Amino acid sequence: MNSGTATGTGEFHALPVAAVAERLGVDPRRGLSAAEAGTRLSRFGANTVSVPAGPGPLRRFLVQFHNPLIYVLLLAGVVTWVFGGHVDAGVIGGVVLLNAVVGFVQESRAQRALDALSTMVPVTATVVRDGVPRRIPAAELVPGDVVELAAGDRVPADVRLAEVHLAEIDESALTGESVPVVKSVDPVAAAAPVADRAGSAYSGTLVTRGQARGLVIATGGATQLGDIQHLVATAEAVTTPLTRKLARFSRQLSFVIVAVSAGAFVLGVVRGTPAPEVFTAVVALAVGAIPEGLPAAVAIVLAIGVVRMSRRGAIVRHLPAVETLGGTTVICTDKTGTLTRNRMTVTTLAAAGELVPVAGAELRECLVAGVLCNDAELDEGDPTEIALLGSAIEAGLDPAALRAAAPRTETVPFESETRMMTTVHGSVGYLKGAVEEVAARCVTEVLPGGGERPLDREALDRLHRTLTAQGLRVLAFARLAPEPVLLGLQAMQDPPRPEAITAIEACRSAGVDVKMITGDHAGTAVAVAGAVGLADSPRVLTGAELAELPPAEFDDAVAGTQVFARVSPGQKLELVQALQRRGHVVAMTGDGVNDAPALRRADIGVAMGAGGTDAARQAADMVLTGDDFASIEAAVRVGRGVFDNLRKFIAWTLPANIGEGMVVLVAILFGATLPIVPVQILWINMTTAVFLGLTMAFEPTSPGVMRRPPRPPSRPLFTAALLRRVVLVSLLLVVAAFGAYRLQLGLGEPVAEARTTAINVFVGVQAAYLLSCRSLDRPVLRAWPGRSRMFALGIGLTAGLQLLLTYVPVMNSWFHTAPVGAGSWLWVLGAAVAAFAVVEADKLLWSRFTGGAAGEDRPRPGPPRAASRRTGGMRVLRGTGSRSFRR
Ligand code: ATP
């Protein structure tokens, strides 16, 4: 496992780098050889910190019995046994056991689904081996490895730093110190505490700025982080606000049911029924009526949603996100990589107000600057920078030779805030970045044919606008010494993702507003917004304009704008907050370190799995494996489907529970003989909850989910319409069971046969209602969600079980049932059909009354839709949407 410590790690922070390298047996420039790394890996083990295991299976199984209801049931079993009902007592015992098994299996399943997902988020590290930098899984690091770190990375192991460029590291995970620490390569005193060891970086901490390179001194459990394993042992429990709400609801309902049961018990005894008999009946009432399995079932429905989302490229890191996703009203998305492919190609060069072909090499120095002021290799690195290598090659230059001829002596790395990068190569320096930034620092510009002239800012502006209007990302290049001179522009194309276009279309029809937030130029942003169908003539706000908005107008302006350009990561947080103040449920994408606060604050923080930083992934609720916008749309779709399935499950299960309880209650209240006796109630409860109820978790997402507006965040799970349905079906069940029983007795059937018919009728009605629940609000035959294997399987198994219960002698003696004739089954069929018809008629009637679909899925006024077609113009700013200044 993880004992990866090299000898004497204790003092590494106090030694000069050369001494550390010698002790670790590594050349700090070439790194370890692949063979040596392999040997060390088997010696030191994987670079993982093991998470302490949760409670073992036995314990988790026993916990299932820790439930007041089960205690009561067991007590009932004992009482029944004492009074001679050995078979009944056995059945009660069996039910208790079955309940525990089902609960155990359900929980394990949900937990497994989540565990599997948490390991899917890849954690990689850049390591130099055999002199070549490469990305490998962080788990494969060994002591002595040379790793490269850059802003946004999580430090993958404990590292002695050998080279730093303005590196700062957030060590709060380890030291609690929230201010990032400036790093150096110098040794510190041997006694220095971790927080003061400037020359080292520790596993689990975050690089917030700059770059660094260092030697791995400890891995896995031997790291400082390993020492405090409890930090990572925060395994998340399978609860969400929704499951907690439901658990509370179940508890409240339980109190009511226990009170009713106690009353029924007293009444029954007063009426002269023998106490043990009433007691068992009352216990059956309680067990039947209390929806014990609800929270667990909800967790399963959510977990299945998680699995479905992962198939669409969206990995949910926190279970509650599944719920939230379904209610998303706004998606704020990046441009590059999410809406576009992030495959850039330089299509045009320009200088001194003129366009210049790439292949002509007229702007040689501009191309050279693009190669030198560049961290990418042809096959690895920032796609923007890769494109710059491409243009140089197209013009006949050799990047490797250029770089060898002018080695870099200093670097100021690119940051989203500055939008620039500078490199120095001996006596010459190059600057590249956003056109505005670079131009602001230049006084002269080169001419394509040679020579220089004073910078013509107007011509530059015109040129810049022409290029960005084509959706091109434009970078400017300058030589820094002796006087900064503008070398030219390179404009690159990044084609939109076709799947993003479809996904945006789907979002718009689903009433989900899509906003683009980009660091790129407004012109480029608008052109791309048009190309992906985000808005035809979107409103645009730039970061600078945002900063100047009066606070009173801020929220409205943000809500009415579709494209935000030249936005700094810090402003993303303000955007999220503004939208949330307007009652929106906000999904926000981000990839950089500085996006973390916005991702945390958003209702759904979305990070990029492929292109993003560890910092962003850590702060996010969801990670997109393919960085693709379509995955967000798919997740919203699945989230809506999950919420539908939850409502279906609840709508199905509550009447079943209440009906079971009421059958017993009514019999006790009216002193009638029970149409269904306690053990039979337990049987129905256990079999239908599992084989019928859970099929709802597997219902496919209805194709219509993205054609209706988002659910208002404030809408409760139990709407009036849902409660009405629950009451109706509960009554149907009671009437059906009593009716069947009485009718059979009236026809001269013995009690056991009559009860068997009543049970089958009860289950038949439940199955018919399950069918009806496949669409809660519309007649199900019209809104048939398609074939469902689970559904067919559930109904089939339930029918099989009822046949066993009816015809197998052992079951007959255990459950007091008896074989019945064909006529009895006709009753079952008739009752099922009748109940189905009543519920369907109810749906129709209510949609007449309410003019919509039973008041559930009616379109709503909701947050204002993007006013995309209302106002044209790129920079319509202030005074937008004055219609809603009523905060
Ligand atoms: P998006 O939101 O669409 O993903 P972004 O936020 O990633 O875009 P940034 O990468 O922050 O945009 O880039 C903002 C601006 O900085 C770009 O328009 C470009 O002018 C400049 N820029 C981008 N990459 C580099 C780089 N590697 N070196 C120098 N300047 C760059």
C-alpha cells in the first residue's frame, strides 16, 4: 500500500536541493528512468492515502434492525408466539428479516454507485521521467520523481522544490493558513514547522499561482497529508436535503400512525376482541402504513440518476446535486472548450492595419514571438499556444530550432486576470496576450514589409473588430526591448461543437437560460454565441462595464444579458450572486483556480475533467469528463427525470401504505372481521414495495422533460394535486379490498378464500395504479413512456408471488390463504381495470378544471427568459429590464 517514504525525509526541507537529489538518487533534470520508477513503485507502493473503511457489512446489516418499528414488530412476534400463534410469529420474524435484507441491499447499492463515481474523477500529475515530461496518474508517483506544478494543480505528493517561478501555494488544507504561501527553493531550519517550510510543497495543497518543479520526497501514507488521514476520510453520507425532508415527513407520519394505532387498540379491546389479536392487528396497521422504505428508496432513485448522468459525461460529486440539477434555471458556461472544440488554428495574421497570409512569413518576428513566448509542445499544452506553433510551422519556421537558439531566461506566466504572458530570452523579451493589453504597452508597430511606424490605434481597432466579428480569438504580440513594438496579430479559429448547438436549443425550449461567460473579446464572444444559437443578437456586457454598473441596476442588467466578455474570474462570483438574488438556480462552469469561489457559490458548480484544474474540480458539484456543454444539458435532463421518478414513486407508495393501514383500521373501528389479516398485510407490504415500487426508480426520462419550464425552486414535493391523488387511491384500495371480501362471503365462499381474493384484488389495484403512475399528470396511455423491462419484470414477479401465495400449500398454511377459482381472478382483473379507469378519469377531469395537467406541470411565469430577440445591439447596457425593479 502506501508507505512511500524515502530514508530521512525528516530533514529534506533543511537540505539544499542538490543534496536531496543525491539522497533520492535522481538527476533533477532527467528524472527517474521508467524502470527505476517501476522498481520504486513496487517498493513504496501506490501514492494513495487510504480512506478508513466505513462500518463493515455485518454492522450495516444489524443497523437495519435499529428502528422503533422493528422493535414493535418483534414484540408483536413474541406476543403472538406466547399466545400460540407460532406460524404467525414465524412469518413476522421472516418479514423483519426480509426488511433488513432489503434495506441492506438498497443501501449498499446506493453507496456502491457513489463510491464508484468518486474514483472516476482522474487525478494526474506531470512527471519528468527519462528526461521527458508526461502526465501520469498521481497514484503512480514514487519518491525521487521529478514533478512539475502549475497554478491550479493539486500537489500530488510531498515535494522538495528545485525551481520556482512566482509560485504560491494554498496550504490551508494542511496548516489552516488561508493566505497562500510564497515558495522558494531555499532550505529552512530543520526544526521549522510545516507551515514555514518555503522550500517544500505538500500533498493535497493547491498551487494558486506560478509554476514550480521539485523532487518527490514522500508519497501515499508517508506524506504529511497521510499523517492526518482524517482530512480525506470525509466519506459523504447518502443523505440529501430531500432525503432528510422525507425522513422528517416519515417520522411525523409515524407519530400520527402510532397514535391512531394506540386509539384503535383501545377501541378494539373495549369492543371485546381478545387483546393479543387486536395487538397484532394494530401492529400490522402500523407496519403497513408507515413508509419506512421511503428515504432509502429516494436515495436509490438519486443514485440511479447519478449513474445515468455519468453515462452522459457528467460526474456528480455530491448526491444532492442530482436534485438541484433538475431545477436549474440558468446555465452560465465558458466558451472555449465547452461550447467550442478548443482546437485552435491560426487563420489570419495582421499588422499595421492589413491582413497578411499565414504562409507568407512576412510577419516573421510575430510568428517567432508566438513560438518563444509559449509553453506548449505540438502535442501538449494550451490549445491557444499549440495553434501558435502551427502557424509558425505553416510559415516554414522550426519551433524547436528557434527555441534552442534563444533559451528562455525568465517567464511571467499567463493569468486570466492579466491576459498576458511575457518571456525573456537574454537581451530580448516578448509579450503576447489580449489585443487591448498588449497595444496599451506599445508606441510603435512593425510594417508587414519591414520597418516601423507609430502605432495607429484606430486602424488596429478596426482590424481587431473585423477579426473578432468572425468569431476569431485574436492575440497580439510585442517585442519588449528597447521600446515595446507591436509585432502583429494572430487570429485563430475554434469551431463550435455541433452537440453544443443541439444542447443549447434543448435548454432554450426547456426554459433554461444559457449565458456565456468568457475571458475572450466581446466581438469573438458574440460571433460564437450566434454560431451556437445562444442568441441571435445577444446583449453583451464586458467585465469593465460590469464593474461600472450602479449596484441598483446590477442584478437586472445581469439577468437580461446573454454574453459576458473579458470577465475576470472574480466577477463570476458576482454574476452568480446577482442571478441567485433574482431567484435563479444557477449552474456555473469554471476551469481555473480563481473560479473556485464562483463554483462553490453556484447551486451547481461545474468543472472540466479534461481541461480544468484540480482546484476547480475540488470546488465543483459536477465534473464534465469531456468538457462538453451537451453534458450539462444532459445532466439537467436526467435531473428532471429523476425528480419526476421521485414524485411517481411517492405518489405510488403513499396510497399503498395508507390503504394497508386503513383496511385494518376500518375493520377494527367497525368491529368487522378483517378482510386481510396482519401477516397478509405484511406480505403485501414487503412484496409490492420491492417489486412494484422500485421499478419507478428505473423509469426512463420522459422525452418531454425538456419541453416544459423548470420547476420553481419553491414548489414543494407534496403538491395539493399529489395529496389529492394519494387520498383518492387510498380510498380505492380500501373499498376494493372490503368489497371483494364481502362479495366473496356473500357468494358463499369460505373466509380463507374470500381473504385470498381480497389480497389479490389489493395487489392487482396496486399494480394497475403503478401503471397509471408512469405518467402522473396525463392519461398514461396517451403519454406512454415506452417499454420498460423493469416494469414488466416487477409486474411479472409480483403476479408470480401472488400465484405462489394462492396455490402453494405451505404458503396457504403460513399466510392463511386458500386456492381460489377462476371467478376470483376475474374480480381481481375487474377491480384493477376499474381502479385504473377511475384514476385516469381523475387526471382528465382535473386537467379540464385546471386547464392544464392536473396543476403539476403547467407552464409558469418564472424567472424572466433571456430577452434574446427583444433588443438588438451589441452593447445595450444600462436601463435594461426596468420592468422589474421591485426588489
Ligand atoms: P473561455 O471563457 O471562453 O474559456 P477564457 O476565459 O479561457 O475563455 P482566457 O483563457 O482567460 O479566456 O483568455 C482571455 C484572453 O487572454 C484571450 O482572449 C486572449 O486574448 C488572452 N490569452 C489567452 N490565452 C493566452 C496565452 N496563453 N497567452 C497570452 N494570452 C492569452
